Amino acid sequence: MATILNRSDIRVGRASPEAAATWRQVVDELSQATLAHSPEWFTVVRTAYGHDPLYLSAEDGEGRLGLLPAFVVRRPFFGTIVTSMPFLDAGGPCSSSVTVAHALVEHLLGEARRVGARVVEFRCTERLALPSQPMEHKVNLTLSLGADSGRVWRDLDSGVRNQIRKAERSGLSVEVGSGEKLAPFYEVFAERMRDLGSPVHAPRFFRAVLDAFGARARIALVRKGGTPVGGLVALAFKDRLAVPWASCLKEYLSLCPNMLLYWEVLRTACVEGFRTFDFGRSSRHSGTYRFKRQWGAREEPLFWYTIPITRRRGLPEASPHTGVLLAKVWQRLPLAVTRGLGPRIRKYLTQ
């Protein structure tokens, strides 16, 4: 670690790709670490979209360690932002010491000024000692698991169990794999993102995820006969299995493919010894929030900060009203257009 800041007894430095093994060791040791702190994202985001990593590590005089992963996203017209972490639910500083965490935050703000960023985004599972108020309407939803999948089944609401049985009676089936499932998963995912009015990630983004996480990544598909009608990507982190991306085709939703898909992945997670199933983030009271809550998932708070840094010239950020209008336009575009254009836009949308 090259020291670039020495604040009293806290040393903060830039972490390089060559330090991935050391970074992983610290992540494994810190209970505050999340999936977003995994060193794999260093490679994933840079390989898929070319954003510059800005990974910081710190240590105080008592040997207490800290990490802060971030990326510099240089957006055309809208200016540069520094985000911890782009495309993920969480990020921010990770340390057992509040003082070390604060030193990391201060240093990232300084680095953001150096690169001319307009704002810094922190996505955290804990509050930061900052004057800005975070957004708190988004939450993570998780379900505690045990080794007995039968008990998890019995604990489910009867309505959830009935929907899973309906999917089975409808002839749906689930298969789990890795890279060989990427193409059919992406077909479903790209179409559903278009229907939702959202630009889709590039195929190379998911390929980079699978390559970087290796055996800790999996793709589950639900089929109607030979037709893929839904799918998800799941990533293992410590004793937690997380689902950052999932979609089902809207014309098959009446058959409850999403219910069978999630149940099979949940059941397998129990068998494999995972203690927590992470459904990912949702806005409170949204449709995806209600879907996750029906499984018995509980809220974990998220605190999203947006810190203004400079007032460089550039277009203003899009308002929520503008975003709704753009989504409606996107929904009307041909799938071929959204698949081609979507990744070029998505790489700059850090949420």
C-alpha cells in the first residue's frame, strides 16, 4: 500500500489490483464487509465498462484496518461522479473503527476534488458522520436460513407455497448453472428491462461477473418446456447468498415462474449451508418490496448519500419526472434498439 495520507496515526493509501489477496483477507476479517467490498468488483467494473477504480485502504496505530472501494465514472454531458459502489446496493467505508472509516471518507472526498467530480455517492449499511442527510427509502431484504429446507418451506405463508405448487403444476422447471446459462438468461433479462423502461447492462458485464466470481456465481433459469421464461444471478459472499439481478417475462407471470425460481435457489442455499438469503434492495412498499416480504424477508437499512463536490459546467441531473417520461419512451422502443443502445447508457447509470 502506497501511503498518500497520514492523518495522526491513520495511514490511508491507494490499493492496486496486485493487492487483491490482501484486500480479500481484510474483507474476510471484517464483519462490516458486504458483497460490494469483494475485490472481484475491481475487475468486473473496469473490464465491463472501463471505469477507473479508486480503492482505498487504511490502518491506524493499533492495527485496525479499513477499506473503501469506489469508481470514477466520467459521464458525457453530466460530469464526473465518484461512486461507492456503482451498480450495487451497498459500499462505503468498511472498518471496525469509526475513526478509520471517517478518515477513508475524508480522503475519498479529497480524491473526488482532485479528479474534478461533481458529486460523490456513498451507499452504506450504516450512517456516516456527514452533514448531508441520506436517502433512506431503499432497504435491503434478507431471510435467515437453516440447514433444514423443509422447515423453511413450512415457515412460508400458505399463499407462497400455493404459488410455488401452481408453477410446478404448470410444467415449469428450474435449472442451475453458470456461463452456459448466460445467453438464455440475458434474453429474458434484456426484454424485461425494456418492458420496465430501464436500459440493460451489457452482456460483457455479466460475463465479467461470472469470470471474476467463478464458483461463487451461478445462474438459475426457469423454463416452460424448452423456453426460458425467467432467470436470476446469485453470488455467494461469506455465509450469504445474494441475488443482485433477476427477471421473468411478463406474459408468463400468471404461472408464477418467479416463485418457483426463488424457491429452488432458496432450497439449494439451505442445503449448501448458507445462513442468509439476500433478496437485494427495493424501495419500501414497491412491487418488488412486497414480493420479497411475502417470503418472510426482513429489512436491513440502507443509507445513500450524495455529496456535492464541485460546480463544474454540465447538464443538470435528470429530475424524477423526466426519468418517468424517459422510461415510457424506452418501453415503446424495439427490443433490438434497446439491446444495442441500453448498455451504452447503463454504464453511466450508477444505481
